Amino acid sequence: MKLSDLAAATFSTIENGSPDLEINAAAGLDLAMEGEVTFLANPRYTPRLAATRASAVFLGETAEAGRTDLAVLRTRDPYVAYTLALRAFHPEPALEPFRHPSAIVDETAEVDEKTELHANVVIGRNARIAAGVRIYPNAVIYDNVSIGENSIIHSGVAVREGCEIGSNCIIHNNSTIGSDGFGYSKDVEKHWLKIPQTGRVVLEDDVEIGANTAIDRASVGETLVKRGAKIDNLVQIGHSCTVDEDALICSQTGLAGSSVIGKRVILAGQVGIAGHLTVGDDAVLTAKSATSHDVEPGKVISGIPGFDNKEWLRSTAVYRKLGEIAKRLRDLEKRAAERPD
Amino acid sequence: MKLSDLAAATFSTIENGSPDLEINAAAGLDLAMEGEVTFLANPRYTPRLAATRASAVFLGETAEAGRTDLAVLRTRDPYVAYTLALRAFHPEPALEPFRHPSAIVDETAEVDEKTELHANVVIGRNARIAAGVRIYPNAVIYDNVSIGENSIIHSGVAVREGCEIGSNCIIHNNSTIGSDGFGYSKDVEKHWLKIPQTGRVVLEDDVEIGANTAIDRASVGETLVKRGAKIDNLVQIGHSCTVDEDALICSQTGLAGSSVIGKRVILAGQVGIAGHLTVGDDAVLTAKSATSHDVEPGKVISGIPGFDNKEWLRSTAVYRKLGEIAKRLRDLEKRAAERPD
Amino acid sequence: MKLSDLAAATFSTIENGSPDLEINAAAGLDLAMEGEVTFLANPRYTPRLAATRASAVFLGETAEAGRTDLAVLRTRDPYVAYTLALRAFHPEPALEPFRHPSAIVDETAEVDEKTELHANVVIGRNARIAAGVRIYPNAVIYDNVSIGENSIIHSGVAVREGCEIGSNCIIHNNSTIGSDGFGYSKDVEKHWLKIPQTGRVVLEDDVEIGANTAIDRASVGETLVKRGAKIDNLVQIGHSCTVDEDALICSQTGLAGSSVIGKRVILAGQVGIAGHLTVGDDAVLTAKSATSHDVEPGKVISGIPGFDNKEWLRSTAVYRKLGEIAKRLRDLEKRAAERPD
């Protein structure tokens, strides 16, 4: 790819270097080789620019290359430009429409011809599969499911009855979309009585779901993952939750039922969210924390149960010395007791 | 469904309203519409009865409707009656016995004719599948497995060699029943030497297992999940554990090996149970807690490691202020130091 | 098996008993029956030797049987000898090479004839499957994967494009090897922009992976699990991590991206490891702990965030009394305030 094409693909402008310079890959500062483009996002790494073997670099609005032999692509956000470059060098392979003879498609299903249906895929009654969709081997699409354009369903995925997958979604292997929510009432003999889970799951467009994740159908209505939300591996989304746009939910995090995760919220790894609560837009829960109450928009929360991250950092520092604190308290008490009032 | 039929199906008695009133759905107080039945379980919501659009309501033994235009079904437990109503309005679809031509059943397996074997199901040697069983696409039943009447196995489930599934069980998608326990000894070169896992898993009747859950076979003997226990998504049950009747294990909880979970125990989300211990009947571990010791029957435990829930609540309140506590202690020490004894 | 053969199989020497004594099973001290071998690893259980019904026992270098009617196999590590005995009594079933007619193997794949390819297995382009490999039903091997000799892939497993599995590996059901890492940059509209995940996963020889575990491919290069590492069920290994030789990672533990887990490290259940850090050789993180910093070799770490296990034990003891500590501090403050300086 010529530097000029790379600039166009990454919304950058050439500040230094020939537009015809050939660039064939993108890599980090230390790994990039001749003929490759790198990036500087963190000013801390500026000294490494002197040593990089890269032929070009994405720089933010104020950074300086300090070298004239390095092509400079000026851009608003070097990391985004780098991501766009990686995407340009590693495009999704083109769709190769086919239906493997072993794929089993119910006669009532509507499957666009421009799709890849790999070996042993099973598609149920009245399912609708749009153009550009790829369904990898042994994935199972239950009855009445719809899948929007260009979505990718990997092997072993189950999309349960009636669920809806938007366009440009990716669901990685062995994830389950739409299994029953975990709902029971206790009868007079203290046995659990299953509450029918009659709702479904809706994933809007541009949602990515990792591997081995489970998203439960709503008891009534919809469990909803909105446009652009990204969910990692081994995540639990309980029945009737809503995950709002551009939320990011890291691995092994779990949401109990009926909670609402706001726009652009980040839930780090192994977080726990209790039921029937709201995490406000742009809030962050750090790894392994949990909340059983609403979280205000924009707050950063840590701990079990979670509270303000800065206060939590203070508390954790003291916690390490808690044995000593207890001893100091005993010493003070002893002194106080030894002295008359 | 007529009100009189609904009353019969829910073990309720009509206190107000025509037995011929048509009821066609069940929903919560705020969502129920005309022609639907709702319920009042928590007295706190009594004022909402005035505004509900429902045509009928399940009330407990002492509650009052406060309206004469609302049919009243008197019942011992309104939530159970509501659950029974939902079940009456949403019955499991009737079995449609068939064996999809792509299903691969070993010739030594005994499969009742009144079963649903969906596409690409694989059933191994000497497996026994009872009447009423439904096995969804791409599920794999290894050799020597038995599955009892009316159980449902969803797509992607693996039931490993020799395991036994009772009657009326449900196993949701991509769960694994009977993978090897995690057992090794360390040889002289400090390499791990695999200990054969020669046992199996037994699920008794009425057990439900969520999606993407893993239950390990015993090293010797049985990993046992007893009648009526309910296990959520992404749960780990280690080798040789026993989960007793009507226990409820929420998502992402993990049991190490050889522990015993008592009757009606509730393990909330993301709980951790160490190996070789007993959680007594009716005990509760709240979300994200853990125990490495036995838990007495009926106790409510929180924290890592877990202790009495009420004391834990006090401790968490102080923990939030731990930075300030440390400062106050320093201040007292300073005052004490400044003053002669 | 004769006692003499058992001794040879377990690197033990007969100290007491006839070399021709028939031994047909191995079991624990309390469970072993006549004709079986047991072991004594922990001196605490020595008194039970008097009551065991076993016919033979593995003893360490200094232990005494205290009985003459019990055959004694002297060995360096009785638990290892017992494991070897179990392995001798429960050998892996012999390979039965076959390719089920429903297995779908791309014509460009190289599959050794001495393999078991079970029903509905799917093998992609240019895959290489070595002799002795068993692939159970409905497993999916994507394009360009290689699997080394004698490895076992259970049903529902996905091995994604380009990944490499060594020899003598076992991957249990429904695990995912090589799904995309969780990498995004945030564009100017605050939408997540997917970073191509162009690397792969390499499992070296003798690696065992539990059920429903997810190991992400590297963003660039390799996610690497080295020789002899053992990984339990429901574990998350993030992109570009390295798990070194003989590490042991228990159930529901998660590693964020680019971390390095040293040789023989033990991560107990539900541990969390943040990104871009190193856990030194032989370190241990106890259950439910987490670290966001490097851990020194050989350290035992607990807590969230983790610190020295012994100090943590002290802190947890005080934590249980934190409500009382706060009250005692208030009392001291009150006394101090009531008294003139």
C-alpha cells in the first residue's frame, strides 16, 4: 500500500515522506520493521522513535518525530489510525457464498444466497438469514431466529428460538444466545417451580460477543444488547438485562437479572452486577468489583461491595496493615487503661 | 382460559369475579392488561392494585383488593400461583417424535421411539434414551449414558461416557456433563502426572443446568446433583461433589472437588467453595463470597473468606472509611506521645 | 496384575509380600478392599494402616506398616506411585482408527490414517492431524490448524484458524482455542473499533485444557501455553499471554492480555490476573485473589489486590471484627476528648 493510500485509509495527512512510499504492515514501536508503519500514542515512549526501524509513524497533533528519515502521518488519534491501518492490512476475507451439502436448513427458513453456511450448520423453522452472513460449522440456529447482514456466527454457537441478531455482529465459538433465564418460585414443599422464560434476546448492530459467553432470554420481553456493545468471553448476562450502546464488558463478568448497563460503561474482568439496578453512562467498575446498588454516571467504582475507586485505593492500602493497626489500637487501649482518668 | 380453570390450575379459590371470566395471560402489576391476571406478593406494592389494568389478581390470605371490579383469586402463595398461571399459559410444546435422518445413533443404543432426535445429534454405544426425551441439534451423548423420561438436552451439550441424567431434567446449550476432574500428582521432575478420573456424574430427577456450565466426573464414584437442584450458567462443579436436593447455584459460582452442598442451600453469583467441605442445609452464601471451611446449616455467609452476613455488613461499612480510621489512630497516637505518662 | 509388575509400573520395590500376589485395583486407605493397593502419603493417617482391608500399600522411605499381613511397596513418593498404579489399572482405551462417514474433512487436510475421527467432525483446509489423534463428535478444526500425536479433542471443541496443538494434549468439551482477543480502540465518536487479532494460539506438548475454557489468539504473534501446563474448566486466557511449563490454572481463573505466568505457578480457583504483568516461577495465588502487579518468584499471594498470604490471613482476621475496632477507636477518642491535655 502506498503511503498516500494509507493516509486516506486512516484519515491522516502526510507531513513527511513520499506519497509513493510502500508500506506493507503495521506494528508497535519496538516490533515494526522497514516498510512498516508504527504509532506514538503515549508521549512517554517518544524516545523510542529514535530507534524504531519503521518507515513511517502516526503522530498526534503536537508530537515531533525528531528524524527526517521517518515518514510522518499526522492524525488526531494515532492509536485509532494504527487500528485503521491494521484493518487495512488485515481485511476480513471476502465472502465465498456456499451452502455445504451437510448444512441442514429447514424448508421454511429464508436464507439469502449470498451467505456462507458451513458444514453441519443447522437452521430451524422460519429463520431469516440476511446477505453476507457466515455461519461456521456445527452452529445451531433455532426456530424463528433472524440474523442481520454480514454477521458472523462461529462454530458451536447456539442462537435459541426467536432471538434476533443485528447486522455486522460477531459471535465467537460456543456462546449461547437465549438460553432460559434462571427463574423459579418456591412451592409449599420448598421445591423450585420453574417460571417460564417467554422472552428473547436482541443484539443490535455491531455487537461482538466472545467465546463461551451466555446471554439469557428475558422472562418476558427482551434481554437487549444495544448497538456497538462489546462483550468478552465467559460473560453471564442474566434475563431481562439491557446493555446500552458502546458498553464494554470484560471476561468472566456477570450480570444478574433485569439490570441496566449504561452507554460506554466499562465493566472490567470478573465484575459482578446484582439484579434490578442501573449503572449510569460512562461509569467504570474495576476488575473483580461488584455492586448491588445503582452506580452514578461517570463514577469509577471498586471493591465488594463497590465504592469510589480513590477511597478504595486508600482502604486497600490500610487493609494490608490491618494486623498492625489492631495491635496499635490495643497498645493505645492499654496505655489508656494504665492511666487514671 | 376461564377464571374457574385458572383457579383450578393454580390451587386458588375465586373470592370475587365470574367463574366464566376469560383470562388469557399473566403479567406483573404494572404490565398486566385487561383480560390478564396479576399478583400481589409484597404488601409494599398494595397501592399499585388501584391502578392495575389487570382483570384478576392473586392475593395471599390477608391482602385486600380494595376494588370490586377486579376478580380476586385467593391463594396461599401469590407468587407460586402466578408461576403456575404462567406455566398454564406457556406449556412446553408437545413432543413431536422424530429422528432426523442426520442423527447418528449407535446400533447398540436403546432409544425410545417417543423421542425427538434433532439434526446431527450423536448417540454412542449402549446409551439408553427414555420416552419423552428431546435432544437438540449437535448435542453429543457419549457411550453408556442414560437419560430419563422427558428430559431436554439442548444443542452443543456433551454428556460424557457413563453419566446418568434423571427424568424431567433440562440441560441448556453447550454445557458439559462429565469431563475429567482436575487431578494430578507431581512427579520427581515436578511435572504433573494425570490421575485417571474413573467416576461419573449423576443428575437425579428435576435438575436444571444452565448454559456453558461444566460438571466434572468423579475421580472415583460419583459427582452427584440430587433431585430438584437448579444450577445456572457458567458454573463449575468439581469432581466428586454432591449438590443436595433443591439447592440453587447461581451463575459463575465454582465448587472445588469433594464438597457437599446441603439441601435448599443458595449459592449466589460468583461464589467460591473450596474442596472437601460441607455447606449445611438451608445455608446461603451471598454473591462473590467464598468459604474454605464448613458452613453451619441455616447460616448466611458473606465475604472472602466468608463469615456471618450481619457482621460482614458492619465490616464493609467500616472498610469504606479505612483510610480515615488509620488517620484517626495516628492522631490518637500522636496525642498520647505528646503527653507524659 | 502381579505385585512384581505393579512394582515395576510404579518404580517401587517390594519390601514385604509375594511377588505373585494379585492386585487388581488402587484405592484410598478407607476404600481399598482385599486384592487392592492403597498408599500412605500423610503420616497423620498412619493409624488407619491398622484397619485398611487393602492387600498392599505404597509407603515412603521412612514409614512403617506395623503389620506383616500387608504387602509393602517402598517408593520415593507414595502418591505418585498410587497415581501410576491408577494409570496402570485404567489405561487409555486403545486407539481404534476410523473415520466416521459423516466426518467432513477438507481435501487439502493431511490426516494420518491412525486417527479416530468421530461423527460430524469438521476439519478445514490444510489442517494437519498426526497419528494417534482422537477427535470426538462435532468438534471443529478450522483451516491451517495442526494437531500433534496422540492428542485428544473432545466434542464441541473449536480450534480456530492457524492454531497449533502439540502432542499428548487433551482438550475437554466445548472449549475454544483461538477466538479473537478482546481488543478495540475508541474512535472520535466514542465507538469501539475492532483491532484485528492476527496471531494464533500455540499449545505445546502435554497440555490439558478443561471444559468450556476460552483461550484467545494473540493480537500479533502467539498466545502460548507451554509444555505440561494444566488448565481447568471455564478459564479465560487473554490474548498474547504466556503460560509457562507445568503451571496449574484452576477453574474460573482469568488472565487479561499479555501476562506471563511462570513455571510451576499455581493459580487457584477464580483468580484474576491483570494485563502486562509477570507472575514469577513457583508463585501461588490463592483462590479468589487477584493481582495487577508483578509477583515475585515463589511468593504466596492472597487478596484483592493480592499481597503476602500470611499478612493477608492476619488482615482477614481483623476484618471480621472491623465494626468492633471502629467502636473501640471511638471510645478511645471520646476518652481523649473528655480529658484536658
